[in-house]
Amino acid sequence: MGDPGTSLCFSVVVDDGEANTELGTFTACQGLAAEYDVHEYQEGGVNGYVHRLPGRLRHPNLVLTRALDSSSGAVASWFDAQESTGGRTTAVVTAYDPVGEVVARWSFTGVFPVRWTGPTLSATGATVATETLELAHTGFRQEAS
């Protein structure tokens, strides 16, 4: 039996308020993380330890990467449309195994695009042209699959 994490792909759907926009399937997804700031408080007279208190919850940007394909136009159109709408939206990222079964699903809130990076094009070599979409968000939760 193969390693279940070696051939995952990720579909991304954003909710534009009126309709959902499918941005396509990505081969890499980074930034599924959450971290609390830790505040240290040194209490006077208690020298044996430092109080460590949880602070704000922070989330890194979600970075999605894939090979350039026919659905790349949907990503570019959605990214460009955000300039005029300027609103935040929600998004769902779904991970699929090699046979298309859902492995996990995450819902993101307060989503807006930060960066789109297109491919470096070259007629030489065997390099795959990739694009990257970076999304900021205010938080996520994992849904039951």
C-alpha cells in the first residue's frame, strides 16, 4: 500500500456572495496552520518561573501552487475582480486522494487575495509552468469529510 499523502490534490472554491467560483485544482497547499502569540509575565517576588499566557491567534497566508492549465483564467479573472469589489469572502479547500475521494476539507473566513504569481516561461528544458495564488484569511476550521 502506498503512502496516502504522496498524491493529494486540492480544489479551491470561493464564495462571491451571489455564486461560488471554482478556482480549480492545485497540487500544493501551504499555510494550514494556527499559532498563538505567547505573552510572558514576570511576577515580582516569584522567581521560580515566568507566567506564560496565550495572546492573539495568528494564521499564515494560504499558498496554493499548481501547473498552468485551462482553469488558470478563472484564477486570474477572480483575482482581477477583487480590485473592484474589495470585499472579503469565504473559501473551501478540499483535499482529494489519487482516486478522487475526499481526504479533508477546510473552510476559511475573511479571505482575500494577496498575490498571484504566474509562470516563468521558457521554450527550453522540461520545466513545468506553475502559478501560485496566495490568500490571506482570518481563520479556518476543518470540516468532517
